[in-house]
Amino acid sequence: MIRTALVGFGIAGEHLHAPYLHAPDYQLVAVQSSRPEAVAAYDATLPVYSTLEALLAKEQIDLVVIATANERHYPLARLALLSGCDVLVEKPFTVTLEEAETLTELARVHDQLLTVYHNRRYTKDFRTLMTLLESGRLGTIQTFEAHYDRYRPDVEDRWREQDVPGAGLLYDLGSHLIDQALVAFNAVPDRVFCDQTIQRQGGIVDDYTHLILAFGTRRAILHIGSIVPAVGPSLMVHGTKASYFVDEVDTKRATYQLAEANGPLEDFPFVSGQFGDYYTDLAPAIRQRTTPPVSPKQAELVMKIIDRAQKSAKSGTWIEVD
């Protein structure tokens, strides 16, 4: 089995990673966390360390999973790679593009596997979209409009909403939508435009983001809002042959809607998908030393788009990607 250390035991560590680190592929060996009581409540047999250095000095580890605050991703991933471990980093990859580039090169030089947890490639709505694109039923994608809207009018006392590196919706939810758009178009956008603001009273970091990626004449429109009392469709994709609609993020419906040119809107069953499939796909990549589900270069491109989006929001203009 792949002997794994989990770094960070907050919401992401406890709910998005720990449940998938079990046989037959993985063995969760140890946890590094400032919340030993939470780890003990989850599994009292797991040793808990206060630092990653102490954990790696004591335990034999194959894979380090980093699920900490964003600003800690780079130093922890760097330490793990230099210690001879493969590394999975929670999204976003890093805080800056330069950090992402450094880690990608470090993994290459040391021949270690490095990947980022863009797990929303594995949702049923996105897997269904990719199936439709691969089959040709949608034709050539022209417009990809994705919303990650929620009604959270009150600012919460958590690091994601504080003035710290890597906070804000562009990093938090924007990285999901950017990755999905890049995968769907299977291309690098020419330029980026981003509008950001703070809409909530008492807000410190962006809680509204509207991002446009231009692929020639084609567009990806990515929108995130925190004050959306009535959430609308989360995904609308228009191709040259048909349009695809999903009602809301993490839909509970069993069906999506598809309309072919000049045809009626019809319901069809989703392709199955779940976050655990990411770890299922990762295991053979670790064992066989092949490309992981999300390559470092793909994750690095997401960071490049975030970098360009930040520049666009600051200048109020379109920014070239390269």
C-alpha cells in the first residue's frame, strides 16, 4: 500500500482526503495537525505530529497530502519533495505563479510525483460534459459558462476570509472553475479579463469574481458570488451542435438537460462521478511512475490564469496569458 501522511486536518483534510486514504491502495500512517483532538475523534490509532519535519523524521512515507491554509502549500510541498516523497497538494496549487513553477521544476529534478487536488474534474456534471464533448454530441465548444454562487452574506471568522496570502474566492472556488474550463477547451486561453469586488459588509477579501477566458472567438465565463439568494444554473455549455445545462453546483438531480440545434430540451442521466475516483486514478500513477490525474504543468497553468486575473482586476483591462 501507499504509505501516506496527511498534513492539515481541517475541513479539507478530514472530509475531502482522509476518507479516501484506505486499503487497498493507501494506508494513512500519520497526521500533522494543530488539532490532535479532532484526529483522535476520527481515528484514535493515528499518530499526530506538530510539524511535518518531525513526522518525516519518524515515519516512512511514500505520499504526503497537503491540506493546509494556502500560504503553507509551497513550503510544505518543497520540504516533502526534498525529503523524497511524492506530493499531493490541495487546490490552489500555491499562492504565486513563481512558487508553482519552482515546485514543478523541483519535482522534475528529484524525479518525484507532484499533483494538485482539482477534484471537481470528478463531479458527475463535469464528467458528463467531458463524455458529451468526447463523443462529439455537443460539437465544438463555443461558450462555457460556469457559476459557483452561494448565499453567504455574513463574513466568517476563518482564514479564507481574512487578509492573508491565498485568501478570497479567486483562489478558493475560482481555481476549480478555471481548471474545468481549461480541461473542457483543452487549450490555453489567449487573454483574460477579471472583475472583482467586495460586496459583503465587513468583507476584507474578494467575495465576487467574474472571469472571462478568451480562446480566440470562444469564451469561458466563470462567475462566483457570495450574495446570491436564489442560485441559478451552475453550468451552461454551448457547442456547435447542442447545449448542455446543469441546475446547480453539486446537484441532487439524477439528470441533466440537453438541447440539440432547433430541438426540444430533454433530460438524460448523468455519468457517475465522485471525488474518491481521483485517488483511485492516482494510485497507479504513483506505483508505475506515470503522469498523475492532474499534472504539475496543468496545475501551473491554473496558477498562471490566477496571476493574469489578478493583474486584470487591478488594471481593469484584458491581460495576455503569454
